Amino acid sequence: KGYADKEYDDGGIYTDKEMYGMPSGHSSLAFYCAVFHWLVKNNIIVLIGELFICALSVYQRWKYKKHTIEQLAVGGVLGITIAYIAVEINKQWKKKYVY
């Protein structure tokens, strides 16, 4: 109940925030990919394309009432943070173990 697209409604009885997921996994993954690729490749064309995909993903999840704006924002911040940490850990590992 509450989903805008009835085709994907599982019929569960959810109320308030229960009907959503915190954080948005779609938002996390989209922003993770965009930031990871930017940090690794530093290609502005790829970044613009991936940010467009991020925007579409966030808009779709919000439009079809799958997540609140807060859940999408937390997902985006989480994805960005994990991408940054992953790249930094990789840099440190390379300095220490790769000759």
C-alpha cells in the first residue's frame, strides 16, 4: 500500500516509514559507481553520464514512492563515502605491497 506502481506491490500491510528502505540501495550503488569511476579514471564525460544515471535512478525511486528524499540522500552519501574509502584503501595497499 502506498506504492505508485501497483504491478510491483507485494500486498504487504506497511505503514509510514516501514514501506520504504533505509538507505536506498539503488541510490547507494549509482553514486558509488559514479564516484569510483571518477576517482579511478578522472574522465569528465564518464562522470557526466553517470551523474545523469544517478539522477534518473533517484527520480525513479522517488516518483514511484519506493523511497523518501532522506533515504535517497543517505544512500547517495553512503555510496560516495564507500567509493572514496575503497579507492583510498587501494592506494595505500599499492604503496605498501606493489613494487
